[in-house]
Amino acid sequence: MPRGRCAVDPVGDLGVRGGMQDLVIHDTPIAPGTDAIVRIPIAQLPTGTAVDLPVHVYRAEADGLCLLLQGGLHGDELNGVEILRRMVADGSCRPTRGTVLVVPVLNLFGFLAGSRELPDGKDINRSFPGSARGSLASRVAHAHMTHVFPPVNVAIDFHTGGGRRHNEPQVRFTEGDADSEALAEVFAAPYRFATKPIPRSFRREAAKRDVPVLVYEAGETLRFDERAIAEGIAGARRVMVHLGIADEAPAPGPSLAIGATRWVRSPKAGLFSPAVAPGQVVDKGDALGTITDPYNIHVRTVSAPTAGHVICLNQLPLVHRGDALIRIGRPAQEQP
């Protein structure tokens, strides 16, 4: 698949893998114009109960690209799961051309346990491309890349902030990749910026196979955020229209390109009380919050080291020295 051409002619240049013949997902053929749920065996519980990975497959009659929408790569990040559940429920993920694959929960074990990792303590998003003989996380990654990923042209991976940190709705694209940058502009989350793919992550492995991936981050773990969910659904629909596999999508709102980000870390252990909210604009030197102890003997103000937008905010009061408190994003046009 040619790189850097998605913004010019997404339908003509990205190419269609396999045309409109029967699509085969784990030995299950799905003909054009049909829907299916394919269950991919991935593991067994200690009781012997089989664990399958359900994949929704939606195929239009007309030729087009293949889009993968996936959530729950980290089992405690529920906004993405709900985004995809709602899109399945109301049919908004069904294409007018091409194919859409929907994996609402990739990490089934972590989802059931309310955990980022699997029972083996490993993170699936540090286990790609995986192995059929590796750890449980590695086996899930391998099954995904072997049975689901081959026909995909573009993917959107839905996440939330981790460790009880709230992410203001933001979409991340791969640094230096014109395709994913163009898709991020189309997605039009309130904030968008480039990041380098993490080694052995899903996005890194997809890049090796020339498939652009957007990572949508919004809200925090183990809870729904209605604004985050609405922004995610709207952004996914706008990408579908851009790819030529849907005809209608909500109009985009303001979307700010972030040029650089900076983490503000706790200067001491204690109880953190924020004085700012996600999305708030701060100036250098503004008070971001205070850190005190349970006995109110020592109080310390945390100040902004730079001006910018609060794109991530720690929601857990108890902090240790060095913990991430706030992430500040500086608009791209303000960069030196």
C-alpha cells in the first residue's frame, strides 16, 4: 500500500486487498453484502471453558476499503468498548462500500477482571506480532494479526487514559506518516498530535505492514464518559466518509494540532488537589494544583512549567514523587 497518499485519493490509492470476493476470517467466508460474527478461538479457562474472540464483519455490495475498529486492547479501558457497542447497535459501523471489521473487546481476560493486563501479567499492546507458542498475551496478539488483520487498509484503536488519568479527547497519529496524519485531521478530535509507536505495540506492527493506525484516547479507566464516547463515534464516522465507505458523518468541531507535550510530575509524595480541568488553557507559572499531607503540615503548589492546554489530568489524589500529574500540550503554531 503506498504511503502518504491517503489524503490525496483515499479510495483510489490505498487499494483494496482482495477485491469484493468472499472475505475469509478464520476459515469463515463472508460474501459481499452480508454481515457475520466470527468467533476466533484464543484460549481456555482453567475450567476448560473455551474463550473466543468475537469479530463483527460488515460487508457492502460495492467494492471499497477495509476499516478495522477495535477497542478493549487494555481491558479496563471501557470507553472504546462502548463506542463500538453503540456503533454495532445502531448500525453506524455498517459500510455503504467496502468492509468494516469491529472488535469491541480484544483483551477479554482483562475486560472481565477490570485490568489492563491479562492473567499472565502481560500487556497485549507490548506483545505484537505475537506467537502461537508464546505467552497468553502473545497468543492473543498472534491470533489477531493472523486471522483479523490481513485484509485491513486502515485501523482505529480506541483507548482511554491509564492509571486513573483522564485524557481529554485526543487522537494520535504516527510521527512522519502522512496517511495517519491526514486521517487524524479528518477524525477531528478536540486535540491531535504525532507520537512514535511503542515497540511491539499494535500500531508499530501495523506500520510495518504499511497500514495507518489512529489511536483515539479519551476519558479514564473503568468508567464511561459520554463526551468521549460521542467524539469517538463521530470521528470514526468522519474517517469512514473520508475513506469512501460511508456517505454521512457529523460535522467536525474545533480540532487543535498539538506540536509538543510536556508532563508535569509530582515534586513530592502526598495528596494532589488539582486546580485545573481537562481542556483548560494555562499560562506558564499558573497554579495547577497543590500537594499536601494528610496532616496539613506541608503544602506545596504545583505550577505550570509552560503555557498550553491541559490534555491529561491525574484523577487519583494519592501520589508519589515523580508520578505524572498533568500533561500540557502546546499548539503546533506556537512551536519555535
